[in-house]
Amino acid sequence: MTDETTTEIMDATYRALCECGYAALRMQDIADKTTKSTGTLHYHYDSKHDLLLAFLDHLYDQFVENKCAVEGETPDKQLINLIDQWLAPSEDHTDRQFQTAILEIKSQAPYDEAYRQQLARFDRAMADRIRKILANGIERGVFDPELDPDRTADLFVTMINGAQTRHIAVNYSITATRTYLLDYIDVLAGTPPEVAAE
């Protein structure tokens, strides 16, 4: 399969997921958004499940390239930028539809090992990026030398995932968790939140 065809199918999967959600999604819905037939999709992917696994793999590559990109002159600024990316509030209706579909896929993970493995990659990528920033910050004297990068990174990932899930499931304001984590970064860097806000 050519890169162009793969891109077309992945883009179509995104749009179809937004419109239909996970449970109602059919291969036909995806094919309707491409120049390909359903038969062509089945030639490359045995089932909706296989196609969605490929889609998660596609999302992972984008996530690592874009959402794990580190910008900022100091480790604390780098961590702040990551949180801003991962917990940025969005008024985009399509984005909310997509996040709802992803939550539906996540709900299948306890029963589906393949989904679980794919989703675990996102968690590991997030934790690894945060862990490296924290370790670098400790080495550079930005963060408390007693800080445990592994445990702290796990805490961040748990809070980010929880906030995203609550945001979609019960309309919880994602901004509240974002603000808390940004304040916590200031504490890790030895800057009281009220000072950092000035």
C-alpha cells in the first residue's frame, strides 16, 4: 500500500470516527470518505478492529512527533509546554467527537489485549518524556534533587489521563487539572504559585 493510500485511509478513519463513534463505526463509513471501495479496505485490513489498530499506530507516530516535542529553554518551561499541549481546552466540536470515540476504544481495552498494548504505548511515551525532563531538571538544579522522576512522571500521566476522561465523560473542566499541574511544576521548581503568576 502506498503512503498516499495509507494517509487517505487514516484521514477517513478519523473523520468517520468523529461522525459515527466507535460502536457504530463500519468499514463502509470509512470507505465512503475515501476514493476506495470497502473491498479495498478489507484487502488491506481484515476487519474494523485491524484498521483501528493501524489507526492507533498512526496516531502514536503523530503523538510522539508533535505532542511529545519539547520546547522551552529550561526543564520547567519544557514541562509547562507539554502540559499546555496535552491539556489545552478546545471548543472544537469535531475534537470532542474524536475524543469521545477514543474514550470508547479505551473502554474496550480491559477486554482487548491488542487495544491495551497500543494504548499503553501512549502512556509510556508520555511518562518517558516527562521523566527525562524531570531528570534533566534535577541534574541542572531546577528541580528538587530528592524528586523521584519515575513516580512523579506516573503521577502526571495519571492526572492527565484522568482529566481527559472526566472531561469527555462528565464534562469536567480540563482547565482545573491543567492549572493544578502548572502550579505543581512551580512548586517542583521551588517557585510558589503566587510568585510564578506575577
